[in-house]
Amino acid sequence: MMETSGYGLLQYVQKLSDEEFQRFKELLRKETDKFKLKPISWTKLENTSKEDLVMLLNTHYPGKAWDIVLSLFVQVNREDLSTMVQKERIDKQMKYKQYTKNTFKHIWTLETNIYMPDNRYHTIIESQYKTLQDIFDCESEPVTAFVSGTRGKGKTVFLRKVMLDWAAGNLLQSRFRYVFFFSVFTLNTTTELSLAELISSKLPEYSETLDDILSDPKRILFILDGFDYLKFNLELRTNLCNDCRKKLPTEIVLSSLLQKIMLPECSLLLELGNKSLSKITLLLQYPKEIIIPGFSEQTIKFYCMYHFGNHRGEEIFEYLKSIEPLFTSCRIPFLCWMICRSLKWQDESREVGPRYGDTEMAVYTLFMVNAFKATYARTQSKHNRALLKTLCTLALEGMWKQVYVFDSEDLRRNGISETDKAVWLRMNFFQHQGHNIVFYHHSLQWYFATLFYFLKQDEDAHHPVIGSLPQLLGEMYAHKHNQWFQTRAFLFGMATEQVASLLEPCFGFISTKEVRQEIIRYIKSLSQQECNEKLVHTGDLFFCLLDNQKERFVRQVMDLFEEITFDIGNTDDLSLAQYNLERASKLKQLHLHIKKKVFSEMHDPEVCGFYLQKEVLAGHWPMICSYLHKLHVLDLDSCNFGRNAIQDLCNSMSPSPTVPLTHFKLQTLLCSFMTNFGDGSLFRTLLQLPYLKYLNLYGTNLCNHVVEMLCSALKCSTCKVQELLLGKCDISSEACGIIATSLINSKVKHLSLVENPLKNKGVMSLCEMLKDPNCVLESLMLSYCCLTFIACGSLYEALLSNKHLSLLDLESNFLEDSGVNLLCEALKDPNCTLEELWLSGCYLTSECCDAISTIFTCNKNLKTLKLGNNNIQDTGVKQLCEALCHPNCKLQCLGLDMCEFTSDCCEDMALALTTCNTLKSLNLDWNLLEHSGLEVLCDALMHKDCKLKMLGLDKSLFPEKSQTLLQAVEKENKNLNVVHFPWIEEECQKRGVRPVWNSTN
């Protein structure tokens, strides 16, 4: 480890005479003002030695000490020292650059696979290099950037090239004095470290000290590669540290660096693959993206001609182009290299056998088989199998241990000799990384690790580290992202007769059937919720099935699902959804999320793959629509449809000679956050379906014309809809009037209009509807509708007239005490049928509690009253508690969350809890109760006469002794649950509120 003591600074300060040093100290007091730093007190400076002064500077001004000293050297007329320092520092920086250049020249030559001449590679990455320079050259402040792209597209190669070009003096020279490159996955076996140790490990002898390097952190860039293979969880927000010299758990150091807690002034350049992208970007501050797109068609052609010569290269290119999936694979540089390398072996052996299938596993398998044939042409399959198993065991042991770099002991332990290692290196299965070995590409390690389970035989000895196939499946789906994330598709893709037929001539029997059966057993063992969380919502199960393509197996798997989610971000996802839906005969619930670009994308053949004809896209969506009539639940959440897509949906939901109306099973339709609902004609089609009872359009803007179309359909006698949820649809007062008129003779019993600007005028229309004897509405949700106390006059009349309404939600409207007092007058009427009234956040005070208390004693129908987020305070709560103690009180649920009362109310509440026989649910969330008050409540909760079953409290907000007390109460009173946000799910469900879909694409 390099010295970090500040010796480099001291050796120059010591050259000052005593007189110069005294002047130096005096000037230092003023110099700190120039740098906007807190000065060191003169009592500390006056008699300090040169050694102690340097220590003080490094302690008080980390990263600024050199700048201060250089400025002061000039001021004490020692420009010679300033010049000497700068020259020596440049010399030492050049030593680091030269060392790094030599290191990365070696890595570039022997450990990096660009598969083509350097000048051609420069042409391919020209656009990305320009983006990189624009990002860093245009910013003087710290920058965080990341390189993204799918597996095998060359992200690591790109970063190694950046490092080499910086060290060679060709890139970012004026921006960074120091660039450090770390492959973070090599830290998987390191539990603790400091960033200082990590930096020092990269410094050659006679380079600058760590203090010198860190003196200007703005001139430092960290290049961090390999996050997909890092075993540590970096999603930490606590225990982060700003001390780069402190030894800490590895995940704390890395997370502190990423989140700019440690060395906030440095810049970062990261490599993020599919697995790490969504997790790591959330930790970064204003990250900028550099996309590595892979090979264009022109590059693939050049590549073929480079490897095979012009004539043969043209033939190979045309052959690859004729197999669409294979040609798509060639856009990934590593796969393109594997395909061409394998074809080259076949050409050299003059083999006429199979060329390439159309799956990725066929690409890997033929590469591996052809490599074996080229090296072990006359070896029996039994010997080949034994050799291959040693390779697979090493790969799989590494996966279970989360190790990707292997030393000689790892190889020896798994039966790989030095001779075998040399052969695997020649066959491009291995490559050197310093003195160690890694697989030629990470995906090759996944491939060989997965292949182990197909080669395994009953008589094989147990390996202490390697788990069984059922354990593997459990680990694969235990978390959304873990070390097995990428191997899922490999397992499914390998479990095919096609792959077995390629392997068996060289390696003997391959047990694909047993693996498929084990996969099905695993999926069957999961509950429906586990299936959704682990298999369906991740989406990758369906890609795995597509790679398998064994029809009977795919149907067996798909028949296990009654509910499926598809997150469709591109046309490939759309094609995938069609493939799997066609085989899901037991499906009842479908959730679709479709991005805007799917129905409007125009592919650039140089970047995004083969050019997509409109008729291809037009084929997938109508086919998906043709399966929808079989569903019970259809959820079109955050779907971005074009006009034609809406028409296809409309056509599919219309009865026809082949699919009569009686064949439609749809009961529930959700269309949340849709950006285009067409002209509304879709409603005429959907609302005639014989079993449709539930329609939720939350977050979908509806203009007045579309509302008219909806209401026209609601009026039809064939419409069976009973729950209509139109929250956050931008419904105006005028549109509300149209809705009110349409519901008078409809079957709708539950209406949600939350988060719409209905205003008082709109609610007046609804109240006219409620007064009509033909109105059967039972629940009306009007939270966040811009209402004032004026609306309460109309609601008062409606409550007196209506005989069906049981739930009225008026939360977060400006009703004030005067408005609620008016509602209470209606509730005093014995004929008022209302059972639930939600008044949270209605700007109420204790002034209205007298009227509310009267209701408790005279209204036998009201069972739930929610008064949360109102300024009721102690006075109001005591009045309510007194009313709860009245023998005529029938209230069951009372919400007093965020009502700004104190522990002074606890005795009143305790009396109510032991007196009121009907109260089952009390919400006290977000109220600060002292421990003494809580003790009084807890005594009541353990009383034999207390009937409460749910208490709303956030236990985590209380001190430890209060938490212990609440836990003891729950243990003693088995019927009681103390929960945070007790009603949130029920409220969202009744209002139809849905979160915006967080796409994984």
C-alpha cells in the first residue's frame, strides 16, 4: 500500500527558512478566506512545527492542502518551490500514466476480445466516444455516467479502451489527472476494505502519495466495471461514510462512492448490464447514459469477410442473414464471434453436419461442440464427457460461491490440470486475468454451469458446494436479481431435444426430459402469489419458454397459470406475449402494460435490429386480442394504443359467428392511465358484454365526447356494469352532469369520481340523481373533487331522500365545520341509511365535534366515521369519546389519525374502549403519544370488556419501551392487531386508485 501520510507535502515545507515559515503561517490565516475554508486558530498555528503544520493542513483541508501550500509558496517569494512541486507532481503523474498504459496495453492485447482490427473498432465506437467526450469535457463539475447495453455488446471492452486511450494521452487529458479502473466483481471475496486501499493497490512505486492524489478530487475519474456479477447489495441509504481511509464493509464503501457521500467531487463512469441497471441508477445523481448498440448489418458483413475472406465471407454473411434469429444474435459482438469461430472450425474440418439452429443455446452448444471436435477429434465420448464435467464443475462451483476469477487451486480442486488449462485457453473457453483465470466471457461460465445439470448422473459424487437442480430453481427465482438471474434462459433453452442432439454424439446421453419435469414440479409447488412475484412479473419466464420452443413443455408450463402479467416495451415483447398467450389455455386474468413506442416505433436497421414491417406488428396485436374473450379479468394498465390498436381491441370484443356473445367471459376491465381511448366507440362494444360488472378507468383522461359515449352505453338495458370507477379522469362539472343523468336507470351501485375537478356544480348534479327513486347507487366516492361547504347543502337533501346510499367518501375537500354540521343534520334523521362517512382532510376543528357526537347517540345506521387529518385536538376527541360511551352508540370504526391530539385524551379513549361494545376498529396513526398515555391505552386494550380488533398505530415511531409494551398487548390480546395504515388497501380499492406502473423495460 502506498504512503498516505502527507510526506510529499512535508519535504517541500521543510525547505522554508524559519523566517519564511513564520511568514507562511501568518499568511495561512488569510489564505483560508480565499478558499472559503474555516481558518485554523492562531493558538494552534503560532508555535506549531513544520511536521505538525502539514498534519493540520491535511486534517482540516483534505483535498485542498496542496493548492493552499502552492499559493503560499509564491506569497513568501519561494516560486522555486512552487515550480519544483508542480514539476515533480507531473513527473509522478506521468509514471502512473505509463504504468497504466503498459498494464492496459497488456490487457487489451491478451485479455480483451474485440474480434477485429483496432482501426475498425474505433470506427464502430466513434459515436459513443464522442458522447463520452461531450459528457466529460463540457462539465467542470463532477459527472456520473454509465455505459449500458445488453449482455455481450462490448461494454467492458469499451471501458478498457477508454482507460487505455487516457493513459496513452489521447482522451480526457485536460479533464482528469488520475483515472482508476476497478472490476468490482473481483471484490466478491473481500468483506472489508477502504477506498484508500483500493486506490493504493493500483499505484506503482514512486508515484504520488494518496494525499497528493486526493488533493484535487475533481481531476479523478473512477471506472467501475462488472456490477452485474457483484454479490453485494448496494441499495443502502444508511451507515454510509465520507471517510475514504476508513476500513468498512465492501458494500458500504462502494455504495458511499456511488451516492457521492465518499469523494463527492470525483467523477464516475460505470458499466451497467440488464441486471444492475435498474438498481444502480436509482443510487446515482443525475447520471448520463452512453448506449453500446452492438453490431450493425454493415459491421457483421465486414466481420464475416475479415474472418473468412471476401468470397467466403459474403457467403457466410448471406447464410446468416437468411436465418433471422441467428442474424439478430450476430448484432451482439460476442455471439457473432462465437458463430463465426464455430463456422470456421466446421470449414477447417470440412464437416457437412448441422450449421446453426435458431436459438441462443444452439449457438453456444455448437461453439462448444465444434471446439471439442477440433481439439479431441479422435477421443471417445466418455472421455470427452469426463473432461467437460470438470469444466462445468468449476463454472458451477463459482456460481454457487459467486466467484468469477479462479486461481490454480480452484482449477486443481475441480480436476483441471495445467495441460487441460492450456487446452481450454486455446479453445477460448478460458482467458488470463493477471495471474488468474476467468471464463472467456461471463456467459460461457453460465453456460457451462447450467450444462452440469444435464451431464450429472446418479453415481456422481456429491459436491459440497453445488446444490441440486430443485435448489438451483429455488435460487434462480428467490430474488428478482441474483447471481443466477442470467442462467434462467440457459436452463430452459438447454432443455430441448435440439440441444441434446447436438451434444450426444460428442458427450453421450443428455437428460433434458428430467430437467423439464423438474421445472414443472417446481412451478407446481408455488402458490399463485409466488408464481406472480417470482415468475410472471419478472417476465423472463416467458423469454425462457420462447428459447425452449418444445411445444408440449411450453403448453404444460403455461397451463399452470391462471394469471399473467406482460410488460411490453418493444415489438419483441409483443411477439413474445402472443407466443405465450396462444399456449395459455387456463388463463383467466391478464395484465398488459404497453409502452407508446410499441405502436409507433420505426426501427433503424443500423441500431435496433431488422426493419420491422407494419404488417408484422399488425399481426401480433390482433392475435393477442383474439384471446381476450376467454378472460375473466383484463387489466390494460398504462397501455399506449394507437388508433388502429384500439380498433383491433374493439373488433376482438365484438361478437361474431365464430365467437358469439355468450362466449365472452369478461367480468372485470381495468384501463388505467391509458393515453388514448379512441373516440369512445369501444364503450359500446365493451359494455354490452354479458358478464362485465366492473369498469375502472383511473388515470385515463376522458373528454366530454368520450364521457357521452360511455354514458350512452351505460343507459343500455344490456349493460350489466355495477362498479364504475372514473377516478383521475379529468372529468369536468359538465361531464359529471352527463354521468349523473345516465346512472338514474342503470345498474351501477358503486361510483368513484375521486381526483376530478367536479366542484360544487358537478356534485349538485349527482345529488339530483341520488334523489331519484330509480337510482340504486350504494357507494359514492368523491375525495379530492374541489368541493366546499356549499356542496353539503345538496348532499343534505340527497341523504334525506336516498334509501340505498350506504357509503359517502368526501375526503380532502374544503367542507369545514359548517359543511359537516349540515351533513350531521341529515344523519340525525332516523330514515338516513348512510353507514360509512369518510371526512379525512376536510379542514375540520373541534367545533364540529358536538354535532358529530350527537350522531353517535341517535343514528343507529352509521357504522364508520373517518375524521383523520383534521385539527380536532384534545377538546374534540374528548367529546367524541364521551359519545362513544353512550349506550345508544353503534359505531364500529373511527378514524382519528393525524388529528393533533395529545396523551391528555388517553384516559377518555381508554374509558370508551372498555365501554363501547360495538367499536372494533380505531385508527390513531401519526399522533404523538407519550409513554404514560400509551400505558393507559394498553391497560384498556387488555381489559376483558374491550372489543377492539384493530388499532392503527405505527409502532416503529415509538421508543423501544413503548414498542415492547404494544407487543405485549398483542401477545396478551390475541384478537387485536396493531397496524400502520390499517385502511389504505380498502380505501384504494373502493376508490379505484392505482399506482403508475413501474415498467421493467
